[in-house]
Amino acid sequence: MALDWVRKHCLSFPQTTETVQWGGDLVFKVGGKMFAVAALEPGGVWLSLKCSPEAFAELVEREGIIPAPYLARAHWVALESEDAMRPAELKERLRDGYEAVLAKLPKRARPSLANPPARSAPPRRRR
């Protein structure tokens, strides 16, 4: 599984953006909040992602998956290599991370991100 596949999958989520940060990390965000970080340079971690507290406890017990440096307290895990997780499971975990971050966004931001308007309508006046 190549980084290109992960990038394509993450960008398939509505309103996802990507940016290069910290010199060599490709960061995927929704509403300005991170849900996955991929290393562009070889190093100790290949991919980090947000997960639930339950998933975090389960995943860090597996070989090749560690608490993400700097982000573990927020329930992030890091995959040390591409083969630390099967592609089908990784797809699911990336979606879960995206949805967890989306759910924590302010209520005003969530509807517009989850369901972008099909057309622009004038705002309704309050009386």
C-alpha cells in the first residue's frame, strides 16, 4: 500500500484538505483539524491517525503500532510501517478518525462540512 493510495482515500472524504507541515509530513484535515498525518521522509513512523479511546487501547497492543509521538494523549496511533495494518482495516480506521474529528467540530461548522449545499440560497431573515 503506497502513500498515494492513502492520500487518495483521505481526500475522498468530504471537505478534506491536505497540507505539508513540519517540513516533511503530509497532514489531512477537516475543518482545519487533523485526522491523519503521513510521513513524506523515511523515519520511525509511516502514518499516524486519530482513533477512539477504545481503538487506541486495542491498537497499541499490536506489533508495528505505537502511541503516536506528541499526539498519543489525544488518542492517536502511529503505524511504524505500511504492513502494520491491512488495507481494508486502514480504510476503516481512517474513516473513523475523520468522523471523530468531524463530530468534535463546532455545531455551526458540522452541517456545512457534512452536507455541502447543492446550491446557494439567500439567508433567511429572523423575525
